Amino acid sequence: MISMVNMTLAVPKELKKEMDEYPWVNWSEIARIAFKNRVKELRILDEFRSDSEMTEEDAIELGRKVNKNLYKRYKESS
């Protein structure tokens, strides 16, 4: 049997109101799946970072360039 702990989450009132429209949904299970997926993603990122020679400054600069190019692309297409 899997041991579980309880965790309390805070969600905006408006979101809770919308969630209440679907009482048959197991929101705890949805949260568990989301947490599990995020941890998996973070582990992949940790593994990638441990093998990378890129500095934090390099990563920030790369992120800025990507954002700038994405902004240009979306601006041109609209």
C-alpha cells in the first residue's frame, strides 16, 4: 500500500467556483498527477543542467534571445 500525506492547497475563489461545477472530478488525483509530472520535468532539467557547460548568464541570454524572436514572430503574424 502506498503511504500518503495530506497537503493543503490554496486556489483563487473563482477557480474553486469553477471546479465546483464538476463535482465528479477527483481534483486530488488531478493535483497528484500534475505534481508527479512536474517533478519528472524538474528531474530531466536537473539531469540536463548537470551535463551542461552553459553558465546561468548564458542561459539568461539565450532565453532573452528566444523571447525576442518569439515576440517578433507573433507580432509579424498578427
